[in-house]
Amino acid sequence: MPTLAQLDRKYVWHPFTQMRDWLRREPIVIAAGRGAVLIDTKGREYLDANSSIWTNLHGHRQPAIDAALKRQLGKIAHSSALGLASGPASLLAAQLIRLASPSPRQKPRRVFFSDDGSTAMEAALKMAYEFARRSGQSRKPRFLSLASAYHGDTVGAVSLGHIDRFHRAYRGLLFQTDSVMAPFCYRCPFNRARPERADARLGRKCQWECAGLLERKFSAQKKKGRPYAAFVFEPLIQGAAGMVPQPEGWLQRAADMARGHGALLVADEVMTGFCRTGPMFACQKESVSPDLMALAKGMTGGYLPMAATLASAAVFDAFLGDYAECKTFFHGHSYTANQLGSAAALASLRLLQSSASVRARRELQKVLGDSLQSLWRLPAVGDIRQVGLIAGVELVRNWRTRQPYPWRERVGIRVCEALARRGVLTRPAGNVIVLMPPYCATPAQIRRMVSALAESVEEICGSAL
């Protein structure tokens, strides 16, 4: 009888994985989980240091979510949302609108459910496209997103992305979108980056050149008579780009510019939503109210695939009309508004809003920040970036010049393999090591993640300064 590992290697094609490399080694086969811990088929335990790819908020086998799912299973697991409503989805939609727009003047008013972050962004893209056409803004709407953007893997979402190694292969399938420089203080081309080490050369005072480039992009397109239909962005921090945080105030400036040029604001909160950056949604940190907001990943607490696109009243109204006008939003999924997913999401939201959870997140954020400071002693550590409970540690060949490691050396992957040998699981974004612990992690577990990272970096990249 073949083992589970043998069956995997014989039949499974893994996402974002070079399968030639995969087939050369024995895979870790996860059999169970408990809190912030994953357990493989051999009984070995690992800390889930990236929340199972940014999805698991409260830990594995969370009692309140488990109970909510069992209650829902006693009623129904799924019924179609095409022409039918359900209690759990209706309650969840009301909760999401309340949390996203506490003020009546703020934008989100309707919730369109889907399956994952990519499909949530695909829905937002189609809504923005049709809104621009129906409002008379443009017959051929055009979109602007940030350099190194990643918004998912469906064709529309890939068209909005600008990470060459992910998107280049599909260029022939895509429609054209424009990109603009993303703020990246560590690699600022204007030499205005905040110094990372005491003896690093001081940058000049920032003049917000990145914001100026954005304004010029909007203005140039408007002069052509084809203003951008929408500005698409990840708020506060870009994930797949390498956990790149935006400087304080940039998001508000960018949103004001987009509004001033008549563009919709489309916020990709797939990674940043549900308290990852601090507030319930990252946009709220700078009082930005998007017209369209994509939610997924942590929405069900990491239990089930479910996503949502929140839309403003103006966008929703553009799809209202007589049946014969065919203004319907012709888009949907078989498992839209799934009852089990909705029940899990409602339980997760209750946990997120509890005073105990709020206190625990604040403590963990501080513990994570304090623990990460110990990594500055490592010569391969070029930058440490943290927003809330999201952290990225960029590894470089030379911290003085910020020279990156070549892609072919697989430094990020090798460090994560060394971490796994030490009982900590995560995935890199290139040569940026990601730490994004579940909210149930203890301070001791956070410190262990960071100390294991230090040991792994030393093993792969060299000893301390």
C-alpha cells in the first residue's frame, strides 16, 4: 500500500511549486492541527508561521468555529444563491457592511459572495468595468494598479497584476492595464529611504515623489480623453511583492488623487482584511472608503473557501433595470453564499470583536516587533518590515548596498526548508521570509518562530555580525 507522501508525489500538482524540485524530496504531509500548531503524519509538530498561507486567523480546531459548523451541518450545508436566499449569508452580509462602513456616509452597501480572493477581485473588476461604461465615463474602461501588484490568478486578476515572474507566461491571454511605481522605502530610487541600521547612510527628506508619479499618471491619461475607470491597490502593504509597506499617509493621498480624477477605488483586502494590519480593514487606518472592496483568505477564519466583494450603492444601482434591459450582473459561482462558509465567517467575526481577541492581537504585535529586532545582527538581513501582525524579513547578499540574492540561488526557499527542520512552517515571497502568525499564537511561540528564523538564516547565509 503506497504511503500518503507517495500518492502525493505520484498524482498531485502543487500550486506555485516547481514540481521537479518537489519530486526530489519527501513532502511533509499534514494530518492534524491544534491552535498555532500543525502535525504531520509522523507525529512531528510545526508552528504554522504564516497561518496556512495567510488564511487561519484563530488557529486550527477553534472551538467556537467548530461548534458553529456543527450547528449549521445539522440544518443544511449548501443551497444555491441563484434565486434563493439563506439565513447565514444574509446575516454575514449585514455584518460585513456594518464593519466596513460604520458611518452612513461611507461607501460599501452591498455584498457579492464568491469563492476566493481571485474571484472576489474578478467580480470587482467586472463591476468597475460595467459601471464606467454605464455611467458614460468610457466605452473602453482602463485600469491603473501598482507596480509589483498581485491580485489573484484568474485572467482578469492577472491582468491587474505586475509581477513578471508570475504573469509573463500568460501575457497573450490578458487585457492591458497600466502600472505606476509603488512606494517602497527600502528600495526607494530617489534615495530617501529610512535608514535600517545605525551606520547606514542617511537618506534625504522624502518629497513624496512616488505620489507625484501617481498624480502625473492620472493627469496624463485624463488628457488623452480616457480617464482611468478605477485605481486598484492593496492597502497599507503589498503581499506577494515582498511584504512591502506603504509609508504613513500614502494611501490617503493616493485615494484623494484617484477620487479627484473620477476613478473608482478598488481595494484588495484579501490579505490585509480582518485585523491583519490592526483595524478590521486596512483602509480604515487612513479613513479611506473604497467603492469596491475584495475580501477572502481569513474571512472564514481559515476553515472554508469563501470571499466577498463589497460594492457602493452607486455601483450597485448601475446594475438595476428592467429584465429586458439585461443590466443584470451576469457573474456567479455554484457555491456563492455557501451556508457552511457563512456560519464559519460569522463565528470568526464574533471572535475578532471580542475584547480578549483585541488584547491578544495588540500583545502579539508588540512581541513580534520586539522579537524581530534581534535579527538586525545578521548580515544577510537587509530590511525588517512589519504592519500589524504581518512581517517580512528581506534577505540580501550585501546589506550595505542592498544587493539582492540571485533568484537561482533559492535563498528564501532554502531558509524556509531550514525553518521546517526546526519545526516552523512558512513560505517566502522571493527572498523575503514571511511571518504571519495566527492570532491564537502565544508570545513564546512568536519568539520561537523568530529564533528559528535567526538560526536558519545563519545556516544558509552566514553567521552574525
